[in-house]
Amino acid sequence: MNKIASSLTIFRIITTFAIVLLLQNTETLMVWAAICLFVLASVSDYLDGYFARKFGSNSIGVMLDPIADKILVVSVLISLVSINTIEGVNIIPVYAIVSREIFISGAREYLALQGKKLPVSYIAKIKTTVQMLAILLLILSTIKPEMHTWAIILLYISAILTVYTAVDYLKK
């Protein structure tokens, strides 16, 4: 049963590639397809964690899950910058999010070499949820411009949570 969690993680990685491709075409149908895939990818993040806790997870799944999360968030944010959905000073939260994700990945790898773990905190789970909502609204704002301000506000909130969780992990 632990293959379910790993399969969902691999699905998230593959789906990210499709989302990035779809976002390069801002036609309404393509954006809706990207939204649907992003929602599926986001839900798969929750489901793979559920199945891993319920049935156990293999070492590949444990390694790939946080990587898949980072691939999804970072790739889609960079795509949104590339199509100017996020521009100007609003790129700063993207920089904070991408930097934190790379930093925490490196910290986890370093600690793993020492036989230690850096468990995911509750606030980091909230951060991920806010990031996913912000990204979802940002994608939606490409066809519904009235959503853009709310999307940017959520992006800044997620960046604040992102920096907070990085500092929190540093304290550990």
C-alpha cells in the first residue's frame, strides 16, 4: 500500500511539468486546465501524506515527497513570473519562497548525513496551504484579473510564513 503515496508523489512531479507548459498559453481553456491540474497536484500532496501515515512509506517516497512539493511550488511560481503574472516588487516574495525551499532542502540533506531529521512543523504545513492558495489565485488571476490583488496579498502572507518557518527551523 505504500506504493500509493509514492505514486501520488510521482504524479505531482509529472503534473508540474504539464502545469508549467499550460501556463505558457494564457488562453482561458489552457488556464482552466492548469488550475485543475494544480488543484489535483495540491490535493495529491495531502493524500500522499495521508497514505504514507496510514500504510507506511518507503525510503523513495520519504525522499521524493518534499522534493515534489518544492518542484511544484518553485516551478509554478517561476512560470507565473515568466508570464508577468508576478512582476516588479512582487517578485520579492517569490525570491523569499524559492530561497527558503532551497535552504531547507540543503539543511535536511546536511542533517541526514549526520543521521538527524528535520521534521515538518505544523506552521510549515499551514505555510504550504497558504502557498498553494496563493498560487491557485495567481493562476486564476491570469483570466480573472479582479483576483490579482487578493492573490498578491496571499503571496506576501505565504512569504512571511515561509521566512518565519525558515527561522523556526534554524532555531532547531
